[in-house]
Amino acid sequence: MRIILYTGKGGTGKTSIAAATAFKSAAQGQKTLVVSTDAAHSLGDSLDRKLTPEPMEIGSNLFAQEIDPIYEVEKGWGKVQEYLTALFTSKTIKDITTEELTVFPGMEELLSLLRILKYHEEKAFDVIIIDCAPTGETLALLSFPEMLRWWMDKLFPMKRKAIKLVRPVVEPLFGIPMPSDGVMGEIQNIYNQLDRMRVLLSDRSVTSIRIVVNPEKMVIKESQRSFTYLNIYDFNIDAIIVNRVIPESVTDEYFRGWKDIQKKYKDMILESFSPVPVYYAPLFEQEIVGLPMLARMGDEVFKDENPTEIKYNMRTQEVKKESGGYTYSLYMPFTDKKELSLNQKSDELIIRTASLKRTITLPRTLLNLEITGAQFKDDRLVIRFGEKTG
């Protein structure tokens, strides 16, 4: 099975790109599901079909689904939500905010993604294409099970036993409800599923993430941040899709200025995400709605290629904590180290060679540190960051 996640800033057209990829995949004979985990669903609008919370067939080999996050939360988080509601109510919080407070930010999308795990384990489809919420940060939450592993393996069982012992005393004495064994079991179950989901999404032979951008400054900046963090968490970004590019065939004077602006930002995209391959979708003469237009888009983006094959498989950025600071490693093949220079400006790392300028958005961890050294070895630029002096 192949799993492809499309993410990007809201409004870039990632839903259309995801649906177009799914249509082309299905047309090539692969049983394909395109699914939206975004709470603000627009997949059905793009396909011009009313979708349901379960997969429905909308064409030969093509299935679509808009996952209902409320249903997924109730199913996967129900007992915990009931407990938290009872806890807040016991502390006199009794208005509508009670239920809202019991669902943590990102929880709805995380629980929606667990449906993908179910499909994978059942081998229900050849290809699953996911239209994610407009940010890659939710994917970072999938690394929580790794960080919580020691606590869940060592302390969680002890805590569970302790709660059983103190419940008869604490509840009547302080009037505070203690979590039941069912609540603790549900937390354990969610943790286990998220852990399997993290492993699945980190499997480079199965899962790819693709970032959809427009040739616009603010969109590129946000995409650079997503690109950095997805690399740090070791997810495989195998392609960048640039959407709404004004075609060269458009010669109207009105678009000349826009074409010049887009050319500048197209160059910036190549510099920012190299060596990950970049694909282009034109600005069409009409909106991308319905299967015929999605077929056109898929053909324009991928031409004669298989849209679901892994386009790239290399970790381009990596951050490691070492004594005295951190090292930031950047994959830069075909680079002459004699021509390299670098400079840090705010949250940006600017790297120049004789023919290339790359602007990298640094993770927050490195922002208050300064560059203390660098070396180029085995096609990787390794930069050392340490505490600022003076």
C-alpha cells in the first residue's frame, strides 16, 4: 500500500491536488481512496459529490471519504471525554465550554488519522491519499508516543494501580472523580494506536508527504517552516507541488507583472526545497470542480508519470543535540565546498554557492544560538550551534 499526505497553507489548493492525484492513480488501475481529515471539508466540493463519513465509490477504482472528526473523537476519546467533563463539572464549570475543553488542539485530526491505520492494517486499498488540515504541525504530534514511551511503559501501569487503591478515599473525601479503569484503558489504547500510526507514517517505503505551495512569499515562508519540522521528525517529503502557476502561453499585458513575480518565487521555491523534486500545476481558465477538471489537473502535474510512486527518499535536514549545543545537518549533493558560504539572519539560514542561494527556516530550538563552526563532508553541510558569547 502507498499512503500520500498533502499538506500546505490554507487556500493553496491542496484539496484539488490531492483529488487530482487520486483520480490519476485510479485511472492507472490502483484501488484508490482519497480522504479528508480537515475539519473544514472541501473534498466533496472539489469532486462535486456529496461525501459521507465512510468510503463511497465515485468512479472506477476511486473512493472518497470525508471523515467526521466529532464521530471519531466520540468513538476513540469517549470515556476520557466523559471523565474530563465530570471533572470540570465537579469544579463548577458547567457551560458549553466544558465539552470544548475536553478535546485538546489537534486531537480531532489525530483521531481521524487513526482511521487510516485501520485501512492499512485491513489492506482495504492500494493507495490512500490524505487531504490534511492546512498545517504540518499535527504530524509532529505523532512523535508524542515516542517521547511518552518510557512514561507509558514504566509509570502508567503503576499509576493505574494506584488510582484503584486511592479512589475509595479520594472521591468521597474531596468530591473529585477519579478516572476509572475504562478511562485508563482507553488512554492506553489511543497511545498504542498512535504509536503504530507514527511507525506507519515514518515508513519511507509506504508513506510520503507532499507540500502544496503557491508562488507567493507568505505561502513559501510557511511551507519552509513545515518542511523543516517534517524533516526533523523524519517524515519523507518526496515532492513539492506549485499550484496556480500562470502559463507561459498567457500573453495578456495584465498578467505580465504577475508572471514576473511568480518567476522570482518559483526560483525561491527551487532554492528552498532542493533537491526534492518540484511539480507544477497551472492556473486554469476555470475552477477545478468535478472529475473531468481533476483529470486535466492530474495530467498537467504528473504528465506520463505514476503519481503514486515515491518521487524522492532522502532526509534533507537533521538536528542533533550534542555536548555544548546542536548540529544542524543539511543534504547538499553536487556542491563544491570551496564555494560555500553561510549566514544567519533571524530565523533564516542563508547558504550560498557559486550558482545557488538557499534560504532555510531554522527550528525554534536554534534561534537563540549562534553558529560556532561548520564542515562539508559526504554531501552534507554540518553546522554547529552553541550559546551566544558576549
